[in-house]
Amino acid sequence: MKNGKAFPVPVRARYSCSKCPGYCCSYPEIEVTPRDIERLARHLGLSYDVAEARLTKYDAKEKVRLLRHQKDEHFQTVCTLFDRQQRRCTVYEARPAVCRSYPDSPRCGYYEFLKFERAHQDDPDFIAVT
Ligand code: SF4
Ligand code: SF4
């Protein structure tokens, strides 16, 4: 301990996004802030207005801006910034804050579900849908 403060204890994640088809990116309401849009625009070399129009839509009921979605073969839809072949985020370094913080725990509920289903089916590549 230094200055009376506890050292942060490194916690190892018990999930592997590289083995997951991207459940969290199929969530329909992924909220973005102006700061997120600004970061995405810079990363993609777009103006703020173009990034906002191309990547997001306004939810008038909830009064929030959400990432647009595209059709997907496994889930009904996934985030428009998701690579459906590689099953990964195409803007990882510039992803929105809410994506950075998820799952905010050493375990991911979706990954636990996936591991259970893969073990149950005896198929390490099985893609279980929720
Ligand atoms: S659902 Fe969990 S394991 Fe899958 S990509 Fe998202 S955070 Fe990673
Ligand atoms: S921005 Fe990236 S991490 Fe966030 S939902 Fe879209 S594809 Fe997933």
C-alpha cells in the first residue's frame, strides 16, 4: 500500500470476445453520446454530421441517439459497425464508451451462456441464439 491507498488488484477477464459471435453488439439500443460520435467521425475520417447521420438514429421516445443496425445471419440484427464475417467490431479503438465498459465485470453473462451451450452440444463452434 502506498499513500494509504490499496493497489488495484488486476482482475483477469473470464470471457473471450474473439471466441464469441458478438452478442453484446446485437443489443438493439446501444446509446451514443456526442463525444462518441466525434471520436467515431475522427476515426473514420468523416464529418460529425455525416457520422451522426450514417451511423446513428434518434430514438424520439427515449430522447437518445442509438447506433444503427444491419441484418445478421445469427441474430436478427447487429450494430452497423460490426463485421459480420469476422464477428468483430470494425472501430474497436474508437468504439463508444458504453461498448468499452461492457460487461464491466470479470465475467460476461452471454459468454457463460455460450460456453454452456457449446459444452452441451459438444461443438466448440456452435452459435447459440438467445
Ligand atoms: S458478449 Fe461478452 S464475450 Fe461476447 S463479444 Fe460481447 S463482451 Fe465479449
Ligand atoms: S461499436 Fe463496435 S463494440 Fe460497439 S456495438 Fe458496434 S460493433 Fe459492437
